[in-house]
Amino acid sequence: MEPTPHLTLARVPPRTPPAHGAERSLLPRRVIPPLWREARAGSLLLNMLREELRPAPPGPTCGPPVLLVPGVFAGDASLAPLASTLSDQGWAVWPSGIRSNVGCSGAIVQRLVTRLEAIVPDHGRVALVGHSRGGLLARATAQRRPDLVSGVVTLGSPHRDQLAVHPLLWANVMTLAALGSLGVPGFLRFGCRGTDDCCSGYDHDVAASLPPGIGAISVFSRRDGVVDWRACVDPDATNVEVEATHCGMPSDPATLRAILSAVASFDSSQSSPHLEPVAWPAAA
Ligand SMILES: [Zn+2]
């Protein structure tokens, strides 16, 4: 395997308190990521759909466990190619159980914790790999139950400011929150920005440093056309820069090398016996 191009940035913005700063604002941010670079998203989507028509990846094998968390609006099927790559390398890959990542953050984190509680007793601590919003959920999950997590890899996840995204995505998220606030079931709400009990402490858990003993790798790209890459840089983690687009990151070769290197460096602190294969979920 080629060496992973780790890039630990020497100068990054200082960590700011997440709960009371401007990043709590629901207004769109001034920085507009180069969305045009995501033009390949259409072909990537077609590739993704083709992947979903293929037989399910082999599922867990005998390596340490890895749990994949998809990005906003996406489901586990969107990470099927990444799951296949990890499985091919011997990792035991588990889906998050998310069919469409549009729900209350607090509720999703609780479901992820429940899933980890089912995996860890027999297979050891789990490495979490999350794309975009999935990385934010992974960080919050690790904060809640650091005893269940060996490390977190985030791919284009704006943990420093969750709404540091392109205005088009911001508008879609606001629409989602409006529908949820009007009572549409299964959607997040405006109160999920920390004012409702369901997501109390979530913003803090996303932005705070991960606890000692938990590996932390943040993969970001200045070519990211959806998320402001500056919001992805973690002053307390290893930051890996790639040249992928936001949507293409989970299938980008350099990103895949970074993920493989990262999960290999995490300590699951427990031997991992053989796991029975499980079917990867179909698209929502
Ligand atoms: Zn909520």
C-alpha cells in the first residue's frame, strides 16, 4: 500500500466554543464552496445506482469492526463501494442502519450507540467512518460512548460549523427542518440545533475534541464544492488533504488509502473473532 499523504496543518483556526458562537446561527454562511466541481455527482450517482444493483458486498469478515455512516439525504447503500473496499482488505464492515440521513441527530446517535453496543462485546471497539453529516454523527457518537469506539474518520465533515455549506444545501436542510418542525415524521427540526431536548449537547459533542485514546482523522479537500473545507480542519486531529470533490470523496483512491491507513492505526483493544456475513442494505 502506498504511504498515506498525511497532512497535519501547522496553522489552523483556534477551536471556538460551539454552543454560543456565530456557528449556531441558522443563516447561510458567506463562504460559497465551488459547487461546480461537483458536476461529476451525476455520473457518481449513476455509478452508485449500478453498485446497488450488484450483489451485496460480502459483509463482515474477520478483521476489526468498522461502521460506516452516510451523509445527509443518503443511506448506507451510498457507501457500498467503500464497504466493498474495506471488506476486500479484511475489515469487518457494518452498516449504520440509516436508509435516509434526514432525521433528528440525537435520535440517530442513540441508534448508532445501540448498534455499537451490539457489536463491541464480541468484536471489540469499532472504528467509525462518516461521510459529511455522517462524520458529525460519528463524532457525537464517540463523545457519548468513547468506550465503544476505537477511532473516527470524517470525510468532508464540517464539525467546526455544521452549516458551513453551499447555500443550495443550506436551503435544502432548512426545508427539511421546516417540514420536520411542521410535524412531518422522520425529519430533523429547527430545534435539533440544540434547543430541543432531543439534540441537547449535540453541537458541543460534534465540535469538541475527541476523548483521549480515540483516533481522530479528518479528511478534507479544498476542491470540496459542498462544504467549506476550513470547517473540516480539526486542530486536535490528524488532517489529511485530498483532491476529491465532496460527493466523490468516499470512492476517491487517495481518500480510500487514508481511510485504510487510519482504521489500521486505531486500537480496537480486543481480538476480533470470525463474524458471520450480513447483507448490505438496499437503497431506500
Ligand atoms: Zn433532534
